[in-house]
Amino acid sequence: MPNIDSNFPTNSTTVADVLDDVSDNPMLASLADVQVPEALKEEAPPEDLVHRHFDDSAFWRRFLPYADVTRDEFLDHKFQNKHSVQSVAQLEQLLEGVADPKFIEDVKTGLAQAPMNMRISPYLLSLIDWDEPYRDPIRIQFIPVASSRLADHPKLELDSLHEQDDSPTPGLVHRYPDKALFLPLDVCPVYCRFCTRSYAIGSDTDMVDKVSYSPKSDRWRSAFAYIASRPEIEDIVISGGDMYMMPANKLKEVGETLLAIPHIRRIRFASKGPAVMPMKLLSDQKWFDALCDIVDKGRAMAKEVCLHTHFNATNEITGITRKAMDKLFKRGVQVRNQAVLMRHVNDSSTEMVSLVKQLSYMNVQPYYVYQHDMVQGVEDLRTTVKHSEELERHVRGATAGFNTPTFVNDVPGGGGKRDLHSYDHYNPITGISVYRSPAVNDKVYLYFDPLHLLPEEGRKRWANDYEHEAMIREALCAADALKLERAVG
């Protein structure tokens, strides 16, 4: 816990007593002798201000394999890419003498059962607490272990959001009337265990043969042609895969082509990169300039271009992160954050409030918190809708409304994002929530809580296959939705 000094005013306190170096600023100097009114609220305890602390130390040197890595080396994006760990053999060699060999064996078995490959940057590896890797929120997100694996929910599907059903051409998803999702590539700077596109991202695994979204010009041109032909589309999200992995010239090609289409008004570049390799924004000036040039060109055309990123825990944020976000802010790039709610990562009110405040402090707008998608192989990460609703209550009001994220459920089957609490019916015993998405279609959408977090009554019912349909029909009846077509389930 950082030591944050307190200068809480008393009856005789002046502005000069509260703020350091008042004389250096003429505006503050004019207030120096003004007595501060007596406070009506209790002083905020130091732990409420930890979001202002950013580790500027050479923290990576505490991780034995990087003990001799200089600051210049570590802050070079080329070092980060070159030394990213992509196999158990690499991880085992790196962690020799650092982690328990039993942990490595657990990882080996876990990866054999996982739908995602492993790729993790030196930045993240150096932030993991290797004395307690099983409890570390970064390890939990990126390195699977067999010992925590739970059976998938019986209603789970690999492409749970049915993105491919809404794809007029490979790598383009047109679900909402005025918005499309463009997936230009299928690689990322790191691979997240919880990725909702485990059906496509990375190379094939023992569990999944992937759909390919490799960056081919013919596929891109087909997507651009479709977008140009649909005047109702105003908003493009560029995801994948990750734009961080694009060369600067390809990034500009995508951005400038989309800006050239008259009816496109908003472009959102989505990237995990700032959370997992922030030094790229500091050391790859050509790439940074390409992004900023697209933002500037859009602004000159009165079109919005912004960056959506993906911080899930305060453990991912350091002084390097803040410098990178400051650099973007000073260049006029708006950054919004979309977090995924995960057990033992950010599912406590203390951690989620801290994350929201720290993002806000470095000018990143907390935008969404996603109810964890029904993704294969990560049942241990999901929370119940009931728990998530309670968490949202604690977050709302902790900071300004425009910096308060919306908790959403991107419902299975392709209904899109619904406010978490906007269900037509929710049964916390069976874990079934019922949503409708009238702007998308007239179907009914079902989300299912993880079975191991249900009360005993609910677990017993799910243990009997013949009860599954009965529970679903009960939920649909309670939602007055029995006559609607089900998207899934």
C-alpha cells in the first residue's frame, strides 16, 4: 500500500497548508492565505486513493529472468514481442528456479485442454506474483491450469455470440443496423483465456480447429465493398485479432479506407495492447503516428476515431501505462475501456472501484464491464448475474457518472449487448436469465450462470438432463416469452 500523505483541513487550515509549492502558481498563490471551510465529511482513508499510485520502478528486475534487463530494453516493443512466451517449453525454461515444477505440470495439462494458445508478454510475466501464481489475477487471465478447470455448461457453444451467422463475408459481422464489426486479422500481442473468439484467434489447438481471419487483401476489399454498399452503417468497430499487430502502413490503410466511405461517422479501434504492452505506444513512434494521423484525419472530416482498450485489473497498470495513456491524451486520442468480469480477477467491489478510478485518473473512460461470455474451457472465470448486479450497485456512485461503466451481457446467440439488469426474467436458483433484443430481432435470448455457483437446488436440477428443458420453459413462461423463437437453448 503506497504511503499517501493526508493534509485534511481543520478550522485553522489555509490553502498553503494543504497544497505544496503554492507560490509556484500565481492562481494558487492568490489563495494561499484563504482559510479552508470546515469539512462536513470524514477524510478519505489512504486506501481510497491508491488509484493515484503508479509503479515507476524497474519492477521487472524483481522477476529473476529479467534481473539484468535495462529500462531501455524493457521499454522497447521489439524486446516485448521477441521475448513473448508462446509455449510451455519456453515458460518452463523461463520459470526454472522461480515457480514450483508442479505448477508447470499443471500448466502443461491445462494448455492441452484449452481452446486458446498461450502468448504472454514479458511485461505481464514480470507483474505476476510467482510466489502465489494460482491466486494472481494476471496469471488467471492468460495461463491456464488444469487444476482449476471445470466442466463447461451443457448449453455452451464455441461461437457463443453466433458472429459467423451474421457475417455477409468472412471477418465482417453486421448485427446491429447501423454498426459493423470488422476483423482484419487473427493474431494478438497476447492470448486471453477468456477470448470470445476462441473459434478464430491464434493457431489451431488440440481442442479447436480455428476459422482463419488472416490479413488478406481480397478479404479486406470484400468487407470494405459491403460496408460501402450499406448506407445505414455509420459505426465500425475494428477488432479481431488485434490492431497492435498491424504494421503502421496497414493500420493507415484500414483507417483511411473506412474514413473515405461517406456514411461512416465513427470508427473504434479495439486493442488489448495498451494493457499488455503499453511500451509500444512509447517506443514505436511510426505506429503511434499512424494511429494519431487517422484520428486527426477523422476529426478534420468531423468523424470520430477512438481507441477502445481492455484493462481488467489494477495489477496490469504501471507507470509505463500512465505515460502511454498520457501520450495518447496529449495527442487528442480518446480512449475507452471495456473490462470483462472474472472471478478472482475483478469480481470484488474493492478491485472494480479501484480499476474504474485508476482508469479515470489516467483519462481512460470506463465504458463497459461485460458479464463473462459463455466461453469454452473457462467456466471457473464466470460469475452469476446476481453477483454481477450486486457488484454494479457498489460501483455506481463511487465516481462521476460519465466515468461509471455500464454492466452489460452480450447475450448468447447474437442478441448483442443488453444492460445486465434488463432481463425479462432471472431465476438465481436455476441461473437462467431471459433477454430480448427488439432492435436486432424478435427472438428470445438465454444466458446461463455457471453451475458450480448455483444453490444446491439448482445444481441438483441441472444434474438431471430431463430437467433442462423444464427449467428453460419455466423461465420463458415467467418472462411471457414461450411463443418467441429461441436464439439458443
